[in-house]
Amino acid sequence: MIISMLERKILKNHFKMESRLISTFFYCYKKNYVILILRREDIMKVLLYAEGLKVIGVSGLGKAILHQEKALQSAKVDYTRDYKTFDYDIAHINTYFLKSYFLAKKLKRKGIKIVYHAHSTEEDYKDGFVGGHLTSKLFKWWIVKCYKLGDIIVTPTVYSKKILEGYKGLKGKRIVAISNGLELDFFKPDKKYRESFRKRYNYKDTDKVIVGIGIYSRRKGIVDFVEVAKRLPDYKFIWFGSSPLAAATPDARHAVETKLPNLTFAGHVDQKYIKEALGGCDLFLFPTLEETEGIPIIEACAMKCPILVRDIEIFKDWFKEDVDVYKARDVDEFVIKTKKIVENKLPSLTDNAIKKAKEKDIKTVGKQLKEVYQEVLQK
């Protein structure tokens, strides 16, 4: 049953109690008795809010917000992106900028429930941008100030949940781990991608091609990616993704400005070309230093692409080494294992990796978010 704006307003104004929490309503209007049989989700409307999408749209956060929309559509949750209507029951806030903070405070005063999405931590901020280490404590203070406005905090992984639970200002807050998810109906392996990807970027079928994905950030491992390319001149390396170089640390900026005959920076591209690249390359190399989740590794798993990832804390329990993916600890190991994987001297793990992607299906994420929204309405 779809509830009109007029019906929503009548119900909200007529009942002194929270009308959205009642499953069956009886009310009298002009001496005519009307019975409305309403499910809680029929009258639940969510604001999906993200500030500065033009800037963050090319990042993993931008992807995550698009995935949220798809997830809510799959779960048939009514949502809006227009915060000015105030006709929603819950505000799902995705950013920690000033406007986001003050909007969350304003909505709380209006009695609208807040789900604050903690996409960032101090740990993944430090190596992200120039001056990151100097300002990380200030950044931590600010995100805690934002996140604590949430009636419930959502974060992508159990790993990031543990980090947030350790922050003094968030002690006792309800924190739920829900993946950013993946649209499995879109990311499907197909042998045709090998030919189309190589034709697009002028690679031969015999070329060994290694793909990297991320913004121009030290944290994403771009410095080590370029160093591996230097040490393996017979292989082709291509990096997808971009961000303003002025914000990058000097070493990351130097890496992007490096000119090598076997290295290409493809910039920001449409998702269909990311899918094509992961379906047509020989290896996805992910030397990231820190993640709250890392959507590209899920995409690579879904495309049955061989994966070599840095052995960091977030991946310890999530991916079993030499079972789901291969792992390395430094540049020397990345070089050795890259050669072994692309030369087929190590067994393929892609059949196991794809199972990890299926756990992150967008439809599952939609159901989990819906459960959080229903929970927050009862608070």
C-alpha cells in the first residue's frame, strides 16, 4: 500500500503518539470511519544524505552511496535525497562535513531519527592526504562529534566497528556492521571482457596486465604499485581512479607523475570499464595500507579476477591467505608473488573468492539496512 503525502500528514497530526509505530490505525474523519491497515515499512521514509557528492563521487564513498540507493530499492524502502522536504522519518547521513553535522543536529531537534554512516576512521585518514598525520587527532575528534549524533551508527565491517567502539566518545553507542555491498547482477564474469579491455587500452592478448584501483593516495598503495611496475618492466600496469594531486602526499604525487613505458594512469572511468578491466586483466593488485572495507576487492572477487592484497588487519579474518586471495607484506613480496600469479605458478583461488563477493550482495545489504531503520524507529 502506498501512503500519500496527505494521508501521512493526517496520521502524523491526528495521533499524539508516534503514528509510524502503530501497525493498524482507526480514525474518524467527518463522521466517516476509515480503517487503514498499514505495515510499518509502508509509512517509513528515509533521507539518504551526502554532502559534496561532486567531490566525493569519484571515491569509494561515492560508490557506497550509490550502492545504498540500489540496496533500498531492492528492499522497497521509500527514500529521498531532498533534505528540505522534512517528510521523512529517518535521516541516513553519510558525510561528516559541516553542513552534514548541522543538518543532523537540526533533524534531531525535529524528532527525526538519525542513522549516521561511519565510512571513515582516524586510521584510514592518516595516510590519505597531505598533512594527514598532523591533523589526524583533530579529525578523530570531529568525526566522533558527528557520529555520536546517530541514534544508530552503521559502519562497513566488523573491523571498522571494533575501531569505532574503541573511541572514547562513542562508548555505549549502538554500532552495526553492514557492508557497502556489491551489485552482483552487474559484476558478472564473462570471457568477452578480456578481448574488449585489451582492445580499449592497446594491450596484446599475450601481455600480462596488472590492474590497480583507487584515488591518488598513499593509503591506497599507489606508491608501492608504481614501485612494483618499475621492478617488473615486462608486465603492463594500469591504475584506475583519480583525485586532486594537490591534496596528495608528496610521495603519492611523485608516483602519479612517474613516466614508465609499462605504466598507465587511466583516471576515473565508468563502472562498466572497471568491470571490463577486472574481467580482462591477469591480476588485481591491491597494496592498500588501510581500509574500512574496500569495494574494489569485492568487485575483483565477483569478477573471478586473481587477487594479490596487502596483508593488513582488515583482511586477516575476512580473506584466508592462499585460500581466498594471495597476500604480501612489502614490495619485495608483491614483486615475487605477482610474477608467480601471472605466470600461473600458483593455483587459482578465484572459485573461493567469488563466494566472498556473494556474501556482500546488494539485496542482502538492503534487508540489513531496513532492519536498522525499523530498529531506530523503536528507540
